[in-house]
Amino acid sequence: MSDFEEPLHMTPDEFRRRGHEVVDWVADYMANIEQYPVLAQVQPGDIRAKLPPHPPEHPEPFADVLADLDSIIVPGITHWQSPDFFAYFASNATGPAILGDLVSSGLGVQGMAWATSPAATELETHVCDWMVEVMGLPERFLSTSDGGGVIQDSASSGSLVSMLAARHRLGSADAIARMTLYTTAQSNSSIEKSARIAGIPHERVRFIDVDDTFAMRPDALAAAIDADLAAGLVPMAVVATTGTTSSAALDPLHAIADITEAHGLWLHVDGAYAGSATVCPEFRYLNDGLERADSYVFNPHKWLLTNFDCSLLYVADRDALIDALSILPPYLRNQATESGEVIDYRDWQVPLGRRFRALKLWFVLRHYGMAGLRAHIRRHVAWAREFAGWVEADPDFEVVAPVPLALVCFRHTGGDDVNRRILDTCNASGELYLISTVLDDQVVLRLAIGSVTTERRHVEAAWKAITAAAGCVGGSS
Ligand SMILES: *Cc1c(COP(=O)(O)O)cnc(C)c1O
């Protein structure tokens, strides 16, 4: 006996009604995005203090849930979709991507194997192949070659499974026990985390020296590999980055590939941020040398108009990945899998289960067309160059790293404290959100343009706010 008033579930009719309300809510949020302080102005614990200590015993009206969204949740949101969001790298959310994700939720399929939803697998394979064409990626990454693409939840996961494949390729337990990994201190934190999970301790991750553009020095890489070989260690892989998180530095892929090929090392390339730019022919040079990489990852969920989560991983040899990750218990066996004619993407990732992420990317590609993708990237790059020009023209400021894309690293010449205070003043104002990094042991401000909502006037306003903050904190004469 149940004391529950029927119906238990939200009916399709009620879903339709509530769904319209929620879509209206999101559309209102988009329309009002400029009104919010970019960085959430709350203290730790503020949000939880407004939530009831216990979950409801009885059903609550849907309207109450929506009301609490406004009163409790929104004040604790840092508004990544704000046009004044210049921190980290953007996390693009767009109408078509949100709707594609909604359809994915509505279908509720779990596409771990081809048989568990053939369209989920085949659309994913297809959009990954499309992106090879759109971005001018090497043909070895096509599903019709020995390689192929897969959509992961994050670049972190893509890098991790690449490391697991590289490790598996070493073969013997003895080699695995002595494996070493090469990257730079500028690479993303996810790289060392991947290494740690793959069983490579910090002591065997080599952070190769960088040049004055913060890019990996191939001579230093070669020397480190030679030293490790002489010490009886087993060099396993190099992780190069095109577009580092700190400063968008570009590791020289060809020079690095000369070394990885000579020693039989796995070359993984992390283009999480910069990869999206290669939808434009003028940025295709970023892919030079990728045809010599074993794996490559980039994030449409950063700068390619697609909601988190959507990260594409390409491998040149899919068997290397599948051999490392495939486990086939009786309950996962099926005719399609046994036939060898289908892709089972569970063998390309860490989790068994997987969302139908290809839908949102497909919606995006069709809504914007390739011309739309290119226009999106180009305006951000143009504004970043303009911003860098303003910085250079101001005697109190300097640009401290090359600006290949839409990230500008700059600093006030007054020293670390002044830069920290400029940052804190800007972020506390709620008018914009920036973060800092450290380059050459100096605090550096980072302005990353990438929001879908950003217009040129927001970039201008950001520069005004930064120079005004410099005046307030005593950084200007
Ligand atoms: C953002 C970023 C990552 C991490 O991306 P996730 O998808 O959040 O794991 C990795 N590498 C670079 C260069 C990045 O900028």
C-alpha cells in the first residue's frame, strides 16, 4: 500500500507545461545576463545556510522549486555566460547546444555500446569525422582509417585514456614500473593528474624547460630522454600543448615529434582551448605536426559554442586505446559487438556508461554552419589583438606573452602587489571577472575573450575598469 497520491510521475502534459516554464526561465536568464555580478559575491556556506536541513518528505509544488532557483541558487552562481567573463577560458553555452542536450536528456539513452543505441554511436562517429574535415585534422584521425574520434566528458579524461593507451603499449610490467612522462610546467594540471592515475609518480614526470614564449624546448626534451635512458628508465610519452592554459603557448610539434618518433614514444597533444580556432584556415598552422601525434584532444565545450561537457579525443591507432581499456564480461556480449563491425565507445573511455553528447554538437554544427563557427572565433581574436594594443600603448602596462588567439597575458609594471590589487578590485566590483597566473615568477593578469555574449564594448569596458582599478590601488602616476 502506498500513501502516495497518484500519479507518481510527472505526466507528459505536466512536463510540457513545466518544460515551457523552465525554457522561459533559461531564456530570461540569457536576456538578463548582464545584470548579474560576474563573480558570485557570496561567502563559503552562504548557499547551504539557505537550504533546508532535510529533504522534503512530501511532494512540493514545482513553482516553489523555481522560486528557490531565483532566491537561493542564482546569487551563488558565477556567471560563465556573462559578456564580462574573462577568466580561465570561456565555457560556451548556446541555444542549439542546450536544446540538443535537452533532447539527449529526454531520450535518456545510455550509449555504452553500439547495440544500446546505434544512433548515439553512429552520430558520434559521424560528427567526429566531420570535425576532422572542418578543422583540417590529419586523416589518420578519421574513423575510416586506423584511428578515430570519440566524445569524452573532458580533456582530462581524454588525456588520461591516452596515457593509459601509451602505458599499455609499453607491454611488460617491468617497463611499466620504470616509465617516465615528459611535459612542461606550463601544461594543464590535468596532465600530471592523468600521469598520477596512470601510475606515473611525480618523481617520474619530467617538466621540460620552456623558451621565452613558454613553449617546450626540444633540446631540453631530448636531453631529458637521453638522461632517463642512460639511467635505465623507460620513456613512455610526451604531452605537448597547443595553447597552454596559462598563456596560450604553443609547443613546437614537429621538433617534438622528431624526438618521439626517434625513440618510439607516444605523442599526445592537448589542444583543449586552442583547437577550436582551427575551424578558421588562418589558424590551421596550429595543427602542423598533428599528423605525427598518437592522440589529440580539444574542447568544443570551451570555445566552440557547445555546452559543457563535450571534449573530442582523436587517436591515430584505435586498437591501442581499445586494447588498453576493453573488458568484455558475458552480460556485455552481443551480436553486433562480436561481428566486429561496430564501435563500442565504452572501450574508448574510463566509465562504462555514456551520455548522448553528439546530439548537442550536431545541433550546433547545423545551426551555425561552418561560417558561423569561424565568425565566432574571429571576432574574439580580433578584439584580443585590439586589447593587447591598448595595453601596449599604456606606459603603465605591458603584454608579457605572445597573443596567438584570444588570451592576453599582461601586467602593470608596478609589481606583483599592484597586479594582485588590480585583480581583487576588478573581481570585487562584479563588473568583470579575470584571473591571474604566474609567468617568469611574476604575477600576470589574464584576459581571455571567449563568451558567446561578449561584444567589443565589453572588452572596452574591461580595459576601462582595469585602468581605473590601477588608479585606485595607487598603480598609476
Ligand atoms: C581547460 C584545459 C584543460 C582541461 O579541460 P577539461 O575539459 O576541463 O578537462 C586541459 N588542457 C588545457 C590546455 C586547457 O586549457
